Amino acid sequence: MANYKIHIIFGFVFFATIYILDKFYLHFLNFKLEDMLLFAPILAFMATIPDADHRESIPRLVLTVLGIVVLLYFVWFSMRTEALIMGALLLVLWILPKFKGWGHRGHFHSFIMVFIFSLPLLYFSGLTLFILGFLFALSHLIIDQFTGKTPTLKIF
């Protein structure tokens, strides 16, 4: 999928626009430019995360590899509950897109899923990275509107 580059570039353009609006007019988010630079790889990944429902996508591959590594860690240290949860999440990632409405540009391309995909950032790194990740994932939905690939912005 070559268009992941467009999603990443637009994610950074979208963020730059929000950063400028906030810095000069809104004064609400108070992002530091260093935050964006520090978290650039995570944010670039978040700009492509709604495509995790596509079987040949980079986000799906990355989530699968990370999920297997984390699953093996949990199994190695006998963390059974965590291993079961991670195994279930991997199954959801691979099985859910086969159901009606969950295929490519289905429910994964919605505000609720973007929020859900951003939640681990809140847990592991705090509010700033969560908001940045949410904005980058949201930029994916916005650019799909302009390309005509997704007909409307969906709540779910």
C-alpha cells in the first residue's frame, strides 16, 4: 500500500496546522514542538492505524509482530491472564475484518476506533501523546474524505 506515505505526510501537516492555531489563537493544548519530534515514529504509525483492517497493511503487520512479542513475554513469565488478553486481541485483529462492516474502511475508519487505538498512548505516556496520537489517527479519516475513499466520517 503506497498511500500510507500520504497519510503520514498529511498527519504532520494536520498537526502543524493545529499547532499553529493553538500557539497563536487558542492557547488550549499548549503542545511543545519537541513532543511531536520526540514521538514522531509513534505519530507516523498512528496516522496509518485505521488501515489495520487491511490484510496487507503496515499497521496490521506492526501490531501483529508487537502483539506476538508481548504474548511471548507474557507466556515466558507465566502471566496467564495477560497472555489470554493479548491472544484475544491478536485474534480480533485477524478475524474481525472478515465480518460485515469490519472490512477495510469499515468500523476501523471511525471516531470510536480512533479513540480506542489512541487509548494505549494515554495509559503508557500520558495526555499529550494521547491527544497527538488521536489527532494523527483522525487525520487519516479526514484525508480519506478528500480522496473519496470513505463516503462520510463515521462515529462507529
